[in-house]
Amino acid sequence: MSTQLADEELRETIHLARQGDQDAFAALITRYKGHVYRYAYGMLGDRMDAEDAAQEAFIKAYYALAKLDNEYAFTSWMNRIIANICKDRLKKRAIKNEHESAEEPNEETTADLHAPDAAKQLSLEEGLSRLSAEHREILVLHEIQGYSYEEIAARIEVPVGTVKSRLFAARMNLRNELRRED
């Protein structure tokens, strides 16, 4: 099947979904669920949270689909929905963590202070979780999802040079987090 035919078929599926065809929307979910989940997992670092975020993204898309002006913009529109959901969840998580860290240390956190140095080394997931949402997003898009600089620039609406500098900074910050000892 040619790309042009596939694009036209996708456009028609989106058109039908916009008009309330639930089977067409189910076809969109089938086509995009892996992409949406991988992005959410890369950003959130938790399978359950990523599944919830992906489900939330499709629910939001379903109810807002009639507002989509251009069927050809569906992919970038869906990308913005999941990105915004993940960023909101990360903000809520950061607020919750700030609140919890202000409380008195419990036995678990006190025991962690005396753990051997080897146990203090961070996993890649933990390192990613310590990065800003901006840096985590750029790493997920490039390193995990395999987007090119140009594709990332179009997706997050910044110049290619900004993508390159953010990616460099994100890699350096991740490296520092992985080496960091608390």
C-alpha cells in the first residue's frame, strides 16, 4: 500500500470518527495506542500511570475530536494531548513529593540513608524521573521513540537548534543524575 493511500485512508477514518463513528475511533485507538503509551511511559516512568495517561488522552481526544479543524493534523494534535497530560501529572507528582519531603523522615527514609553505596546508584528510570519535564520529553522523543531533530522540532514547536541544545543539556543532566549520590 502506498503512503499516499494510507494517508487518505487515515484521513477518512479520522473524518468518520469526527462524525461520531465509534468503530472509526476504535481504529484510531488501535493505530495510535502503542505510540501514545510509549510516550507516556517514557515521560512518567511508571506503567500504571502511563496506561492511565494514555487512556485519559484517548478519552479527551474522543470528546474534543469534533473541534479538530484538520484531519491531517490529528497526529500532532494527539501528541499535544498526551504531552500535556504527562506534564500535568509530573507537576502534580512534584507538588506531592515536595509536600511529602517537608514531613518528618520515617523509618524507611532513615534506613535508606544508611544503605550501601551500591544501592544508592540510580537506575535509568530513576534518573529520568529526576529530570525536568522538558528534558525528559526531549530524551523520550529522541532516544526512546526515535524521532529526528526535525520531527521533534515540529512536534514541540521549537527551532531545530533548540532541540539539539535541549537534548545535549538533557543528556548531561541525566548523566549527572546517574552519577549522583544522595
